Amino acid sequence: MRALIIDDERLARDELRLMLNEFHEINIIGEAANADQAERMISDLRPDVIFLDIQMPVRSGFDLLESLSVTPLIVFITAYETFALKAFDVSAIDYLMKPLREERLKKAVSEIKSRFKEAGNDHLFVKDKGQYHLIKWSEVHLVESLDNYVRIYFGYKNILFKSSLNQLEEKLDNSTFFRIARAQLVNLNYIESIKQEENSLSVELKSGQHFPVSIRQAVKLKKLYNQNK
């Protein structure tokens, strides 16, 4: 499993790297000293898990998570107990206190292995109306553009996320998510039916929502939908 260490203290990063070297299932692919650096590395390297410090200058670990369109598995590492409840609200795998103890790290790695088999790298972390959500992209059926935001629909809920539809489309699996029109991106697994009406095409999602498909995308959609049936 590909891991990224994120901590503003070099000695803390060195210590964690040394301890993780004992676990052959963990492949450390990089280190970041702040949230800005970490955000770029996560986008470029796509780690499976991040070992994340919470208290960092300028932007905290939680601030970093809010900026990601795809969220790896998370293990928080901090010197403060006060963020523990908040950490588990975002479905963190573990919350390790500094100084690190070998037995606690071993337990965290074991849980990473278990969760990695189940989830992989298919999450989005969002703060919306004061609440934190960790959403599986596989459970998202629709993403709609709203100026500088997108509205993400999953189950019976929807939340706002600051991103353009173009940015999300670039990062998501194009064999699963398809841009049917300028303002909608749909999960092909949630299409109930495709309807041909004279010269136009429309889709009905399993949620009951209906959307017209642009002429440009109609042929591509038919092909992809048939492949995924």
C-alpha cells in the first residue's frame, strides 16, 4: 500500500518513516511538510493511505482534507487529544498520539490492510453546513455544476463541494462517471434507462431523476452504458 507522511516536523517524519519500515506492506512514496505540498503530492501520486498531522502552520490536516476531490485512507498522528472525536467523524482509520508507540502503530497498519481491501482510494471528504462527510464515490450517482461549486448526490442526500465539474471529471474514473451534458456528470452504474425520443436522448437514474443528453455525448453514452450493463 502506497503511503504518504504529512507532518511539519522533520524529526516526526523521520521517526514515523523509521517505524513504518518494519511493515513490508507499507510503501512510503513521499513526505510533505505542509498542507499545500501534501495536496499537490496526493493529486500527483495518489497514495492509498496518508499519515496526517493535524496541527500544521497555515492549513491544518482537516483543511487539507477539505481540499481533496479523492481522499485516501486516513491515519491521524498528533500530540493533541482534543481532535479525536472530530477525527472519527471523518472515518479516520486511527488516531495515534505522539510519541508513537509500536503496538499502536501495528494495530493501525492492520486496520489499514483490512480497510484497503474494502475501500481502496474511492473517497471524498467534505465539510458541508458544519458537518463532515466521508463519501464513497461508488455511492455517488450524480454531480451537478453550480457556478464555482458542484452538488454531489449520494443516496438520499446531497452536499455542496467547492470545485468545478471539469476538475472532478479529470480526476474520476471515466469508465464509471460520464459527462452527459455541460452541467451533469452521472455514474453509469446508476442509470436505470436510456430513452430515445426523435432526435434527442435522455437518461433516467435509479433515483428517479431525468436528464437530457447533449447531442455530442449521446453516441458515446450508448456505447459506455452497454459496456457497463
